[in-house]
Amino acid sequence: MFLYYIKETFNSLLNSKLGSLLIITTTTIALIFVSFSIGLISFSAKINNKLKENIKINLFVNDSITGDKYSLIEEELKNNIYIESFKFVDKEKALKIMQEKTGKDFASVLEANPLPASYSVRLVPDSVSAQSIEPIIKTLEKVIGIDEVVYDYNLTLKLLNYTNSSKKIIYWLSIFLVFLSIYLVYSNNKLLLSSRITQYNTMKLVGAKLQAIKIPIFLNGIIIGIVAATICLALYLVFLNFVTKFYNITYFEFNETYFYIMLYALGILLGFLGSYFATLNVSLKINKVK
């Protein structure tokens, strides 16, 4: 029986070359849409994390803090779940940084260094949002030995609001592209089924079971999904070769094996879903030929 399904599947592909080509093309386009939407989400997450990583918070240390008390501050910062990393900037280094920024030598004018020691803190990207930033700052202000917590409030809120808005837009766009992809595959499968009504009516008249009609259609969808994934992969490799040849792009690193598996899995899924939805109304009832 399995050999019959395979034979019927390939007969279906070969007997309607134009229809099969149309569905393969549509599935390839749909697959590109879905891959693009996944890429958008991944790209958005990376950009958002980069923006959040660039939020710098400076903790200025009280001048009375010396020796072991620095260790206590650092221990508290290490135990803070919101902090990804921190760097200590002593008074001398702080003065040097200011001199480099302003281009002026304050050491010759000042009798003593007025700048406090500080910690430059970077937060865990996933923990940062427009709602969480203020509570995080308050936990840092409670650290014993810290006089002041300084960060660019307006810029930080703008960045966080931007990442939040862009994430929503990209998610909605991705959902739209996924549904559009499924609809494209479904509608073309529906058209192909309509063109084969006479063939299916003949099968019903000679006593064919419903599964004998549906299973070859499902297998047909899966094979088309695999072919579409192969075409999509070939287009991707050509594009990648073009980009790396003319532009030195190394930013988007990803697991290629995972990408290939995902591409074929999506192709099979789209092909199957398109065939499945297209055959929902298929029954053993004889259809009228228009």
C-alpha cells in the first residue's frame, strides 16, 4: 500500500507539471517569508540586547571607603541578579579619563583630586525594561558605600521604549508573514485539487477509500516542501556568497546546521499544512465538474 501512495504521489507531480511548479514556487516564496520573519525576530533580539548592553550606569563611591570596604561593595554587586558586569575606576584613572575627554591638564591646577572612585556597571539585557530600570537603580542606591548612582535617564528610556516598540512591530509582522505563507500554499493546493476533480471522482466511483486520495496529497505536499526548502537554501547560499564577496560582513553569526534543519522542517511543515487544509472538505461524495 505504501508503494501505491508513493507511486500516486509522483504521478500527481508529473501529470500536472505546471501546477506542481506553481505550488513549488509559491511554497518557496512562503518559506522565504517565514525564514525572513524568524530572521527578523532573531535580528531584533540581537539589536535590542546590543542597545541594552550599551546602557552604562556609574556608581560613585564615598571618599571615606577604603580597603576591605571595597570588597564588600564588589561582593554585593556580584550577587545582584541585574548586573552582568562591572569595572572599578579609581580616582587617578577617573582624572585621566576627564583629561582625555576635555584635553586639559587639571593636575597642574588642582591641589587634590576631587573626583570620586566609581564602578561602571552593565546590566543583564533580559532584565532591563522601561518598567524595571527605576527599581534596579533603587537597589543600586541602597548599596552601602555608594554615594550616587548616575545614568542618562532620558536616553535610557528612549532606548528601552524603542526596543519595546520595535519588538511588537516585528512580532506582528512575523505573525502576518507566517499566516500569509500558509494561505499562499493552501490556496494553490486548493486550485490544484480543483483541477483534478475528474481524476478524484473516477477514484471514488471505483471504490477508492478516502485515505487513498488524501495520503498521496499529503505526501505530495511534503515532497514539494522539501524541494522548496532546497531551492530556498540554494538561493540563500548564492546570496551569502554575493554578500561575503562584496561586503565584509561577519556580524550575523549563527549555527548553520540548525538553520538547514529548521529550513527543511519549515518546508515540510508548510507543504503538509497546505495539503491538509486544502483537503479538509474532501470526502467520498462525487463532486460536480464545473
